[in-house]
Amino acid sequence: MNSKIIAALDKDALRRQLPQIYWPRLNLAAVPPGPYTLILFVGAKDEVVLSRPVQKALASAPEDTQIVAAGNGFTVEAREVLAAARAFVVALGDFHWTDASYVRVHTS
């Protein structure tokens, strides 16, 4: 799972940088005030983001910005890490995988 970090965005730039597939899931009025850092998690169409890539991306993101994390879907642990960072999450699906259950099913 790769991540792309784009910092120092205002709301207009955030929308321009976010791929159109996410636009229906993004309610700009609900996004807390910026400036924003977009973390875009890029993977296969059905790939779910685990907590480890989220932790790595957050460690590389600038401080004192509102994090917006976008991806296909996030495991329970990944969502917990994002919640602790007060990140705004934009996901294409609402999966209920844990890191362990996703790895177990997808690596066997």
C-alpha cells in the first residue's frame, strides 16, 4: 500500500487534489477548518488500508494541519489511528476488517 502526502491545501485545493471517485463521499462543509494535508492511500481496487501504513503516513505528515485521509477502506485499527490523529476520513467502502483478519484471509 502506497501513500501520497500533499500538504498546505485550502478547501479548493483539497477538492482539486482528491480524485473524483472520492468526491461523492466528501462533504466539504463537514471537514474541520484547514490548512489541510491530504494523505491518499493508493492500492488495488479491493485493498483495505491497514494500521501500519496509516501510522507511517501520519509520521511523515506535517504537524498543525487538518489531516484528510482517503482510501478504498480502512481496517478497524487504521480508523482508530486516524481518529486519534483527529483525521477526517474519506473511504469508498465501510469495511469491518481488523488488521489480523484481513492479513489472515488475504495471505493464505
